[in-house]
Amino acid sequence: MSVNERQTPMHAPMAQFPVSDGELVVGGIPLTRLAGRVGQTPFYAYDRKLLADRVTQLRAAMPASIKLHYAMKANPMPALVCHMAGLVDGIDVASGGELKIALDSGTNPRDISFAGPGKSRKELRQAVAAGILINVESFREVAELADIQQDANGSAGHKARVAARVNPDFELKSSGMKMGGGPKQFGVDAEQVPELLAEIGRAGLTFEGFHLFAGSQNLKAEAIVEAQCKSFDLALRLAQAAPSPVRFLNLGGGFGIPYFPGEAHLDLGPIGANLATLAERANRELPEAELVIELGRYLVGEAGIYVAEVLDRKVSRGQVFLVTNGGLHHHLSASGNFGQVIRKNHPVVVGNKMGCEPHENASVVGALCTPLDLLADRMDLAVAQAGDLIVIYQSGAYGYTASPQAFLGHAACIEILV
């Protein structure tokens, strides 16, 4: 391929970060200056304004009565969680460690929920003491909570607040990761939920509602609309067996962001219109219920970048390799080793040579001693040399904490919020 050829198909436009004098600008700061301010590469950078803009965009598309929760497993960086806490209506956590961060953010415990198929007794006790909502996912959890509540009542009078996490009898079509329908480790099968609700009632737990999450990373609005409608109808049926009125109905999320060539941004219009219809139905059919949408990746994914520095430029039998000081140990998903069946390139650029010519076909690799350490495979990039900065877009979710940073003993990267 000649130096001026362009690789096709192209990624969806990555226009969230402006460019000035050939450099990507993050949080109002040109990339090379930002790297100097950070004091090292590699690093993750998250843009406060983009985070706030995404929430504003969602609020405008949805009815005001719909509550927006942040699923912090997407990115639990404490400073980012504190920032998000001031923008959303609640936070969902997936461990005792995440619960501590959520509480430290100043979020009202009544607006924190806890999901996860393997909650330990220690974590359940922590959740009861904190007064958060626990999405129970097994009969074992109900028994544990009843015992914990009995112990707590002897001293502090804590009551366990619970919602039933339902494994629905349908899947979220076209989702990148299916988390409901068929045999799953998440939640309780829909057909067993009436029995679970009876156990919750007998145990004296404070029942508040349902949590349904059918899948994630979906870019088809019609599939999300269908899943939300089915989730609402299922919750309506299950409510007939509930020990008390439904006050909380988490319809999940599933909103995706574009990573790969050929993908387009999600159309919020049909989703917002459908949520308005469901909100009207809830007023009539579940009058005490608060409808919740729980999003992680969609809220933070596009607001972050990963930055690594080119250490070496090598040509092997005609193929250009840009060797960086980063790698899969920092950004596992960009390497294709975080769930991809067939590896595809994330959007990658030379961040300090935006709009520059000439271009060439090059591969970006990390510093690890494994052929799996591939961050970009034969992509159309500006010609780069040692010292240039490689940027991976769409890195605000499932990056830093979803990567094996101890692998091969290389130094960890850092995170900043600007």
C-alpha cells in the first residue's frame, strides 16, 4: 500500500475532541502539553465537559421522570465517579470496593444499588449497614440477608432494602454482550421470581422492585426499544406476586458506542419516545414506581482517550511497526483480548499529527513480549517517529481497571480527569 492510500472501511467520525495546530485537544489542553503536565506516558485522560455533555444529551432525549444511574463498573476512577455523582440520579456498584467509592462520592445511599452474582456475606453486610438497595440474584442471598438483618436489628435496626434481579426470558438482540435470556449466572430466572418474591416476603426484607438487564453495547435503537418494552411487561406480570408495591424498576441499559469500522452512533430519538410511553404506562399501572435507566459505557466511553508514546519505529519485511511504551496490559480491549471473536481496530490516531501528511499503513504494538500485544493492525496513520503520541479513542470505559496491569511486570499507567 502506498503512503497516501487510505484504509477502508472507515470508523465512525471521532469528533468529540477538537484539534488545534495539528494536535488533539483534551479538556482544553493540547495533547503534548497535557502529556507534559501528566509527567509520563502512558496515561488515560477523561474530559469533564464531554461527560457533562453526554448526560445533558440524554436528559434532553428522555422524559424528565426517568432516572439516570451510572454503572460505575465501566470506570470506577474515584475523581470521575465524584464528577458523575453530581450529574446523575444514582450509582450502581458491583463490589464492596466500588460501594466505598460511591459512598465517598457523596451520593445518597438511597440512590446506590448493588448488583453482582457473587456477593459475599461481608459485602451483603456492608450493603445493609450502608442502607443501599441490593439487587438480589439468588435464594442464597435472601437467606443471608435475612440472617444479617436479624443480627443488625439487635444493635442498629438496619433493614435490608432489596430488588429482585430478573434473568428475563428474552435476550437483547444485537447486543455485544448478552446478560439475560437463556441460562445465565445473573439474576434469578423469570419463572422462579414469584417463588423468590415469596421468600423475600417471608424473610421480612424491604422489597422495592425489580432490576432487569438483558445485554450491553447495542447500537440498534429498535432492539433497545423492544427489550425495554418486554422488560416493563415482564415486571408488570411479576409485580402481581410482589410482597409490596413496586417502587423501583431498573430497565437496564445496553446503549452502545461505535468502536469499529462500519458502526454508527446510537439514535436516541426512538428510545426517548418509547421511554415516554413507558413512563405514561407506569403512571397508570405501577403508580409508585420510579423508572431507572442504568448506563455505564454510554456515559463515559467516548469521553476518554488512552495515550502512549512511540519508542521505536521498525520495518519488518515491508510492514511498519510503531512500538509504544503502552500495550494490552493497560488497554486490553483495544488489543482485541476483551471479548472480541474476530479482532477489529479501535479508532487510533497519531495525536500530535492530526491532519498531517503523509500517511502510511502501520501497526501499533505495545512493549510486551507477546504477539497479542497489538493495539492497531495495519491502520492508515500519519507517519510517526519515536516521541510521537498514539491516541486510542473510545477509551473512557473498560480500560484501566479492565486490563491486566501486572502482566509481565511493566509499570502501570495513570488516569487523569481534565
